[in-house]
Amino acid sequence: MFAPAILHLLLILIVAASIVCMLVRPRGIAEVYWIGAGAVLLVVLRLIPLRRAGHAVAEGTDVYLFLAGMMLLSELARMYGVFDWLASIAVEHARGSRVRLFTLIYGVGTVVTIFMSNDATAVVLTPAVLTAVRKSKAEPLPYLFACALIANAASFVLPISNPANLVVFHSNMPPLLHWLGAFALPSLLSIVATYFVLRWCFRRDLEGGIANGAGVERLNGNGRLVLAGILSISGVLLAASAMGKDLGLPTCLCALVIACVATIKAKTNPVRMVREISWSVLPLVAGLFILVEAVIAIGALQYTSAALAWVQKLPATAGALLTGVVVGIGNNLVNNLPLGLVAGSTLETAHVQGLIANAVLMAVDLGPNLSVTGSLATILWLIALRREGLNVSFGRFLKIGALAMPVALALAIGSAALLQILN
């Protein structure tokens, strides 16, 4: 019989290896297979009981439903030209100015992130922006970086702006008015700070003019229907958030209704649309829930809770900033979704609320702007660029992220601390 210490070490090695392989993707094998293999191995070796693993998977139901609904909405918007239409509006209204085009695309990315989640901006809006920018003959990287970084910088404006928000707060999700009171100013400063850092980093690329646009892309009837549906869903989700309800089920149901109406009206085969959606994200998230639950099962929360208890003894602002720095950097070592799961469980176990909890949420959302390993959305953004013949190295992203992330995070947490003092 193996000693508990050896079993715990084996468990940690399997979890660490699974996450590293998810980030590195050896031999191009998709992330879901590495995480799934790790989760299955933990169960087969009885390092986590099957019942506990099943309970961990079930705990993520609201997240799966939210992701499924948002992925379906994103695919509908892509299929019926909503993202192409938005990108073409930005090019047309730039009126030959690279700076104005950058600002407009950043604004479009902000709106898409707020109401459709950061994944839609990083993964779905990016190809549309690339196509539009190439037509304008501008250097594409500033605009593509705008998509990647605003996807995280604006991801805590609303609870629906990032699936990680659901993971961190889980059953303790604040009502909408409380959320806005806590995060409206910090998120605004995060968005503005990231914009100016990007403007400065790409100041040379943004000099000069661009070719005039070929006109705004025509949005057909189905596109207008999908756009109206997205706006309606945003209203439904804001209402659900205001009432303190889970967001997953209403997101999924509304997306299904819009998909049915759009496909019937367009007389298209829904199978094609369903095939285009990256459904592997759902088992990937389920596998991450199992990995994190296994780590929790061996008492990891004792250490994270103890660390949080120590931080709470510090002055409020200093404790929040220290928490933000540790969590923000940690995102880039293990990815923000597993870190968000551990952080959320720690907050719930330690019954921590207020400034420290808010700092954790902001760090989980903003931390991925440091490097390409910070979140799955950023990794998928990088893969999408490579398909188009563009390459952004780890060092190139880090060079920009090392400026953008700390500035935005410090301003966000600092303003949140100021709000607490004033209140």
C-alpha cells in the first residue's frame, strides 16, 4: 500500500503534467485530450473517488450551459455576418486614419466582450477584424492585439462578460447592482489603461493613413435577426443577474430559440452550424473541474485559505494588491480557469468577501493579458492567427503584456480600494 504522501505527490504530478500539456499541446494534440487523460487517470488510479469526480463535474453545470449558449450565439453571429459587419463599420468610419481605426476596433471589441463574453472577442471577432484590416492595407498586429487584450480588460464589466466570473463567484455571484457598484469604475479604468498602453506600444505602426474602406458590409435579414437576438439575450441575462439567478440556463435556452428561428427563417441545415462549434471546450472544462477537485481533496485549500487569512491581516489596499499580483501572475503559470476554480473554492471555504474577493476576480480576468498562456481564449487567439499565416511569439506578447497587465490591474484594484474607503 502506498503511503498517503506518495499518493498525494502522484496526484499533483498528474495534475501538473495535464495542465502543462494543455498549454504546450505536444504534437499538436488538442487541449481536451490532455486534460481528459489526466482526469481519467486520477479516477482509474483511485486518487479521486468516482463519486467525488462526478460531483465535481455536476458542479459545473451552470458554466457548461453558459459556455454552450455563448458559443452558439458566437457561431450564429459569425455565420450570418454580424462580426464582419461590425468590423467593416470600424474600417469605414476610420476615414483613412490608423489611429481612428484602432480606436473603433477597440471599441467594437469592448462591446462584444461586455455582452457576448471575452471568448467571442478573442476567437470569433479576431478573424473578421483581420479580414477588414487587410482590405485597408494596414499593419494588422495592433488591431489583433486590441482584440486579444480588450477581451480580458473588459471581461469584468458584467457577470456575463467572462465565464471565469461564474467560476470564481459560483453560488455567491453578487446581484447586478452590487456588481456594478464594485466593478464599474475598476473595469472602466482597466479598459482605458489597456487602450493607452497599446497605443503607446504600437505608436509607430499606427502612424500614417490607410486605404479607404469598400463600404459597410450589408447585414441581411438573418444577420439583423441574430443581432436583435443577441441584444435581447443581453437584456434577459442582465435581468437574471439583477435577481441573483444563475446565468447558464437562460443563456442556453435563449441561444437555442434564436438558433431555431434563424435556421428556419434562412432554411439552412443546423447540422453545419453545430459542427463548427468547438464543443470540446465543455469536456475540457469538466476535466478541469475534476483536476481541481482532486487537488482540493488532498487539502490544498488549507494552504490557500491560510495564505488568504494572512493577507487579510495586512492593510486592506496592500492585501488586495498583493493578492492581485500573486493571482495575476499565477494565471500565466497554470491558466486562469483552473486557478479561478481554486480561487473560487478558497473564497467560498474561507467565507471571504469584499475587496479581497473582488481583487481575486479582477486578477483572474486581467492576469491573462500578461502572456499567451494566461487563458484558453488567448491560446485560441494565437492559433487563429497562425492559421492566417501570422505568428506572435511568447516574447512579443510578454513584452506588451508586461506593460499592459500590471498597469490595468493596479488601477483596477486601487480604484476598488478607494471605493471601499469612500463607502
